[in-house]
Amino acid sequence: MQISDIQKAVRQQKASISRRVEEALKKIEQNSHLNAFTQVFADQARERAQQLEEQLSAGKNPGPLTGVIMAIKDNINIAGRRTTCASKILENFVSPFDATVIQRLREAGAIFIGKTNMDEFAMGSSSENSYFGSVKNPLNPDYVAGGSSGGSAVAVAIGACDAALGSETGGSIRQPASFTGLVGIKPTYGRVSRYGLVAYASSLDQIGVFARTVQDTAAILQIIAGHDEKDSTSAEVEVVDYATTINRDFKELKIGLPKQYFADGLDAEIREGILKITNELAKQGANVEEFDLPLTRYAIATYYIIATAEASSNLARYDGVRYGFRAPEVDDLQEMYASTRSKGFGKEVKRRILLGTYVLSAGYYDAYYKKAMQVRRLIKEELNNAFKKYDVIVTPTTPTTAFKLGEKISDPLTMYLMDIYTVTANLAGICAINLPAGKHSNGLPFGLQVMAPAFREERLFQLGATIERMQS
Amino acid sequence: MEYEAIIGLEVHTQLLTETKIFCGCSTKFGAEPNSQTCPVCLGMPGVLPVLNKKVVEFAVLLGLATNCQIRRSNRFARKNYFYPDLPKGYQISQFEEPICENGYLEIETEQGKKRIGLIRIHMEEDAGKSVHDESYVEANETLIDLNRCGVPLLEIVSAPDIRSPQEAHAYLTQLRQLVRYLGISDGNMEEGSFRCDANISVRPVGQQKFGTRTELKNMNSFAHVQKALEYEIERQTELLKDGKSVEQQTLLWDADKNIAQPMRGKEESHDYRYFPEPDLVPVHIDVAWFDKIKQSLPELPQEKFERFLNQYQLPEYDVRLLTENREVADYFEKVAALFDDFKMISNWMLGEIARVLNEQKISINQLPLKPDKLADLLQAIRKKVVSTSAAKKVFDFLLSNDLSVEQAIEKLGLKQISDESEIEQFVERVIAQHPAEVESFKAGKTKVIGFLVGQVMKLSRGKANPQLVNQLLQKKLKA
Ligand SMILES: [Zn+2]
């Protein structure tokens, strides 16, 4: 059921919120082998459903998301619940406060059904780097669900919730959405408050949404978007009403196709699938044009320098002193730090902390971090220039469909290349969305990415709704 | 060969904001450990800093007062290091783009005025405290109190322009006076709200190149700074004289033993991996905000000093003392608005009032006798309602009694007798009782008059107007 239908149904008492919660819990139970959840809040969700029903029958309006069931990535704080980040080091950490997005969703009437599995501290592209084990793709459990927000994608895909929150640093929503056939949006940097999102790379991180339709994605973003005084980097830019802008005619949009995103390394079937859609758009009257984005080739390197540098600092607080895991049997402070962090973090997290520490070190800072920030600015300029010509940019979301579990885990460089089409949006701070674009002959879905200038999410929804209609 | 010292000072001063620099916690001193904390200053997963604007304003005030260039667009950076009292594993500070740069402070030296350059002033957060107190902890344990964590600091870095411990002292005194004048810090070194580290090297006079420097830490009072610098200058000079070289290192001042000891090597070798703080947007001070801050800049010590000299025509010595502290100067001016014998006010403030403040260890704002009452009292002296000596009794009485000056004089029965016939009676009795002294006066030893005046005063229990007494005595004796 779409969120708008849920709203109608629960208000006319044609659907029981409690029954929907039971159904969701059953889905979670049936799909437990996919390992999508780190925590399930069965009792709390039931209780919340009852409360909402009572409010409704008392004639109150609990909000625009009344009874909407949501799963939350386990790096977003819910007061009184554990925030594990799928890490041993935070396995038992209970957050004392709600993230701003959680507070807003709660006030809008949403129900939180559970926390979802992910790559540890959101570092990964397959949700295999989890202390709690890999997340599996519902379409074929031998394949990955993508990452790092793999659990949130699976939760939506199996019908365990109506929508889910994920987080992005370099493609962590769009890529799993592409691998599982969902809509997934990475909003503009600053569009959604990061307060309560456990930081991986502060200048790139952004909370986003998974849903089954563009409309649902927009409905959730509508609630969580907007300035928050607790996050200085959240923008004071007005949030337009997505529901009214979503049906604008797509023909007014100028669409750019960057050549570099359709070059070597892209699966032929995916290329064909994406171009089929853009051809159709052109046929229906859209203005579609190819163009160059030459700096794309530096995006991955730039991304991994900036992200790891910030991560090395952001993750310094997990030292065993105040909360979380502390290694036992140590003799002094230095050993406590070393042992706690060696045992508490997984391999990929340690790799990135070391990389980040290295690129910030005296003597290397200018060559790596500073240079990367300069390249980042150039990439941003290049994109902004492109947006002077095109309203949106369309690309594939990933070069391939989902890969097999274990296939790339021992080869970090190949794994990092899975983000090749998505990281640019994070580096430039713009918004981007994944839309289901078809099924590969291997039986797995693939996605189409739309990018729009900063704070123009409505364009993503506008074109997204069109493509959705074309697909059905 | 003659040697000279090259000294640069780094001062950290805690700001008197109500709340911490990046969260809403109180900055009050002395609360129950960890009671003034929240997820933000505890560095919980998912928190973000939000800048307290007051800190920017205080930094700009100090920058303006020290002739700095103010960077209207500046930004924070992370200083990364592990320590248990640093919850995030980094300190939010400023690095490449500090808020104030290139200023100076003028100090008085024996050779006259001298400018000490300020390289930079930047904003940062304080760390918490590790508690090793045996009454709290068992052996080998350390407790952490994070109340202080996130309290705003300004770091003020001087150029290596200081040449002696005396100059260092003058610089610190000046700087502390300034932060107090501006009302941005209490400047209390003993309580740790004003801390000083020193960089120091020695070179033969005439040599251009700086020698190898050492860093001196852990000096908890002005006296310690001076002693530590003297010690270190001598140590380095001796080394150079002996043809040895100075090792670059950090030394901790041991105030009990009066020596500086090297810090352990490991804690010294930090690579702080500074990078711009991504959780905060650059601080932009627009024209309107800047002007507003500028307008709130109070009169500075030197300006006040010069104005007092001109306006009140007092000796330099008096003005120096009266303007040393902004509250004292304010007190003086409040009295001066009501009473125009400025020297008399000054005498009372530097005499009686200074004595009371000193004895009771209070600040002038805590003095129960408010400026208007002092003005009334001085007025009473001038109008000869009380004698100066009686006025001192009234003054003391008013410190612990909330009465008007008139009521106090009444209550103490100290109203001065200026009635000639009444005084005449005392005078006649004294002359009668002291024939010997009267004789010597008449014989030309006029100094004896002082004794006789004293006797009259005694007889009147201090209430007689001494000038009248003197006049009447002279008249009677010469008659
Ligand atoms: Zn706090």
C-alpha cells in the first residue's frame, strides 16, 4: 500500500494499524535469513500502533504519516534503543537521545519496527562488513543487497516496512536501492539534519529514504527535510511541497547524459536498459543530450581520501573510556586504546582509519587531503556548470547488478569501484535518486540514477514519477 | 659574552559565557563532577556542535582591544589526539584561519613603552579533567570530570618579543587587566581560568638567529612564570657558556622544588593532524554584527588612564591605581559625579576602601558602602558635620549597618561641634590644666600647640572642629 492509501485507509478505519504491524513482524520473521535487522521492536511497535489507533478513534490526527511503518538504519539514534552501527565497539551502546529525523517522523505518526543491518559504521558497498553478519539479497540470497544501507533496502523490499531510512556517504542508499529494485534518494547535503546520525564522513554524510515508489519517497523526505538548529550544516532553504510538484510535466526538463558514465566497465545490458528509457523520454518530447564530465575519473580517489580522513577523526571517540566496548585486561592507557580499538573495530573500518590517519599526517596533508579538497571543488564546479545547461543528469546507478556474497570482499579496490557513479553527487553535495530501471537477464534488478542541483529534489521526483509510469 | 632571552607566551583564557562553546551546558565552576554535561560535550555518537555566538563576540572584543586584524570569515579546525579527558578524540580549535591576527600589546618597561606583538588569537574548547585524587579513586584508577569540557577558551599567542621575566610579567599583567576590563574572563591564574605556557631560548647579544627553544608548562601563578623563566634562562645561558647546546624539549615547572623538569618523550611527539572542522560552517561576521560588537567595546585601560589624568587632574600614581581595575574606576566615577573634590575621593579610595577590600578579600562591587554613601560622607566632612577622624568611624560603622550617613553620625554621636562658645569652654579648661605648656608656647615654642589641640579634641571626644580649636587656642594664647 502507498503511504497516501495508508492514510486514507486508517482514517476511514478500513485498515487496522495493529494488523499491519503484525504483518510486518511476520515478514521480518519469514525473512530472518536475510539478516536485514539488528534489532526488532515488536512490543514497542504493537504498543505504538495501539496508541495511534486510540488517537484516531478519539478524533485526533496523529500526523501525515499515521501508521506508516518504518525501519531505521542502525547508525541513526532512537532514544532508549541501541545504536550499534553494526560494530562490536557499539554493540551495547544505548542512545540517550533521538536523532532529529526520528523526532520528526515520530511526531508525524510513524512507527519504528526495527533497526537495520549495515556495513560497520557505513563503511562498505555490500553490507558484508557487519559485526552481525552479511545482509543477503531477497531476490537471490547468494547475492549481496548492496551497502552500506543494505538492511534498510531489504526491509523495504520484503515488505517489512513501508519505507526505511538509510544514510549515504558515497552511494550507500542508491546502490542498494539499485541492487534490490527500489527507489532510494540521497538528498542534497544540508537538506536533512544529521543530528543523531553517527558520523562516518561529516562533509559527505546525509540521511535519505528507501521506498517502493517515488511518491512514498517524497512523502517521507517531506517530513524529515528542513533546517535544524542542532545541525549547523543543515541549510535554511525552503522545502517545497513535493506532492504538488511531482506531477509537473517532465518535458520541461533538459536531460544530460554524461558520456563517461556510459563508457567501459558498464554492463552492456544495463547500458541498454538505461538508454531505452532515455530514448523513450526523448521520444515523448524530452530534450536529451550527451555531454562530457571529464573529472569523473578522479571522483573515487578524491572520495576515499576525504571520507577516510574525516572518518579517522570521527571514530576517535570510540576509545573505551566512556561508553561502548572496552578491552579487558590491559596494563595502561595506551594499551587500553590499542586493544579496545583493535578488537572493537572490523577490518574495513581499521583500514579506513589507517588510510585517513595517513592522509592527514604531517608531510602528507598537502599532497592528499588538501589536494583532494581542491579536486572536490573542481568536480563541484564541473557539475554546477553542467547544471547551467541541464536540469537533471541521468546515468546508471551502478556498473553491474548485485554481485555474489564474498566475491569482492577481499578486493577492496574493486569494491570501491562499485561507487563510481554515485560518489560524485556526494562530493558535489547535490541530490540524486535511484529508480528501478529493469531486470537483467541474470534475474537481478538494476537502477537508473537522476542527479539534480542542490535543493532541487522536486526535479528528481518529477522525472522519477514519469519513469515509474513508463515502467509499469 | 652577554646573553639575552627570547620569550614568547601562549595564554589560554577561559571565557565568562553562561554556556559552553558548542552546547547549552552551564560553565559554572565547582559543580558536582560530570553534572554539567550533555550528549554533545560528552562526545556521544551522532552529536554535532553548535557554535555559541558569544564566544565569537568575546574574541572580536579582545582582538579589537589588542589592535588585531579581525578575520571576518574564519573557521574551526580539529586538533586530533587521544586523551581520556577529551571525549571526541579531537579538540575543536582554529588552525589555518584564526579569528584574530597580527596585533600587539603595549607594556611599560624600565626603558619605556614597548610593543609585544600578538601573532594570533583563536577560539577553542577546553578539555575535561582527570582526577587522581586519592580520596576518590583506588590505586591505579583515574576518574574523569567533564564539566570543564567544552568551556570556551581564547588562545593568545605572542610573538617572541619578550626579553626578560619582568617583561613577561608586565605582558601578562596587561593582558589579564584587558580581559577583565572587557568582562570576557575572570583572568584567575590560580583557578586555572588564565593559563600560560612559554617558549624560551637564549642567544648572545647581537646575534640575529634564535637559539634552540624549550617550552615551559605548568606555571600556575604570575610568580611561578617569573621564577620558571629566570630558572630556564639561567640554565640555557650556563649551557651555552659551557659550549654545550640546548635540547629542544618541553619542561614542566615544579613549583615545590623550584626546577623545570623534562616531560616524558612520548607525550611530546604529537602530530595533531589538523583539518577543517566539517561539522561547523565557517564563521562569517557580517558588517552589522561586527559593528554591534565594536560598539560594545568598553573604554580600555590606557584610554581610561589618560582620561582620568585629564579629567580629574589627579597625580599619576593615584590614577594608575584607580584605573587598574574597571570596577574601581567605575566606583570612583560614580562618587565623582556627586562630589567634586577628586583628590579627597582618591585618598579615601586608596586609603580606607583599599584597606577594607584587602582585609575582607572582597571586590569593590561587594563593598556594602555604595558610591552615593561615600559621596555623602565626604560631603559631611567638607561641611564640617564630622571631623575626618570621626568620619573614619562612621565609615567603618556603615560597612555593617544599613543606615544613611546622617543617621550613622547621629547614632554614633559624632556630630562635630562647630559652636564657638562650646569649644571656647574646652579651650579654657585645657589652658587651665596645662600651665607648663602654655608657658612654653608663650616662650616661643609654638609647636606645643599641637599637644594642646589634641587635649581639646580629647576633651570633646573628637567632636570639636579641629580648625576652630586651633584658631581659638591661638587667639587665647596670644591674648
Ligand atoms: Zn554539554
